[in-house]
Amino acid sequence: MDINESNEVYGRITRVINELKMSRQSVTIFKVVELTGIDQFIVFRYFYEKGLLRGK
């Protein structure tokens, strides 16, 4: 298990994403980074691994 994939970090990202979805706001990497303060690369990797990235 990677140190960046700890339950605490991924748990915070998941909570913020769920809060944004419940309030019907758009979920973006930048918004999650702003709300959590977690490094942008870690948030990007979370989105990539969970299949949350969408192309236009």
C-alpha cells in the first residue's frame, strides 16, 4: 500500500467528493484540492484510479 493511499487521505477526498455531490456542485480536481489542501497529484491519482476522469 502506497503511503499516499492511506485511509485518512483517501477518506478525506471521498468525503469532500460526496459533500459536493450532495450539494449538487460540480466535482473537479481543483475544487477537491482547494477544499482538502491535499497535494494536487494525489487528488489526480485518486480520480484516475477511481475512474472519475472524463474527457470531452
